[in-house]
Amino acid sequence: MKRCLLILTVLVIFGAQAFCQEERQIRFTFDEGVSFAQVTRVERLTDRSNFVRENMMIGPYLTVKALGMPVADLQLDVSAYYPLYQAFNGMQQQPRNVLNYAVDTYLAVNLTIDKFKYVLITGSMGMHYMYQLTDEWHMNYLGLGITTGFELPISAGWTIVNRNFFSYDNANLGPNKIIQPFYASYQYHINLGVRYSRRVRNEYSYIK
């Protein structure tokens, strides 16, 4: 709860600063596409090798960027996932619940490098949260994440977007924390999508 209040406070501060500057124009862009996620949870044991649980999931994602902010540009990623594969210590496991799913959010400070003109390099760092329904638990993950990726300006309005995400999370915020706590949890996501914008145009593009 305290972490959630901290995130909300940061958002309020950024918003207040933005509206206090009359000459600054905040512009929003929207990316959408397909995301692949791999979630790994490690259960540490003292008398034998660790238990490692893996989930591979796929689903749609949406990214909203706020450009022209007074301190730094912000981005918010929202994804929904359905599991394709799950394993325990490398052995595939058949799910017992067909309604397993996950919802993922990522709020970050965004940086774009346009030095190469026709290939834009992007990066970000921020807070990550995921809710995941598994066969055993309602999992809640909270941690820090980073992204790297690139953007290809196809035309003045259309852009192909790639983003690679990694996070290290605390996976012991749900009911599993007493019975089955996890020593470590980390995630890797690959996003591939497109963006169309009438207000934020590409200065350089492959198609004029």
C-alpha cells in the first residue's frame, strides 16, 4: 500500500508540474501490438537443488507515452497474458485451471535517442507490477524494470516498435508468502507493435 501511494504521489507531482507550465504542450502517443512474456520464480531449498517454476505467456499490450513533460517523458505499459507453457524444474506441466491469466503494468521514465535518424533507440526504467492467477496462487509481483528497444519510422505517421523488458520482482505479496515464499523472481518480455500518430510525426521515414 505504501508503495502504491508513493507511485500515485509521483504521478500527481509530474501532472502538477506539467499543467503549471503554460507554454509546454504535452503530447500523447499510443503503441499497440503483441507481447511475449517469460516469468521465472525460484524457491530456495537448503537440502537439495532449488525449485524453479516458469511460465511462458502471450497477449496484447498497449503503451501510452507522455511527451514534453517538464522533468522527463513518461510511459505506461499495460499487457494481458494467457499462458502457453509452464514448467517445473525444466519439465512441462499441464495446467489444472483453464482460466489462468496475468495482467501486467509498467510505469517508467522514457528516453529516446534519434541520432541514427532512421532507427530510433529507446530505453526506460521504472516500477513494475504484475498480477498472475496460477494453479496454486493469486500471485502479485512488484519490482523494478528496464527496457531497451528500437523504433523504425515507416512513414510520417506510422512506426514499427520493438521493446525488450526485464524486471526483478518481489513475488511474495500474495497469499503464497507464508506457505510458499519465493527467493527470487524475474521476467523477460518482448513487445512488437505499431504506432500511428497525427500529432507526433516522424521527421525522417523510409516512405516520404
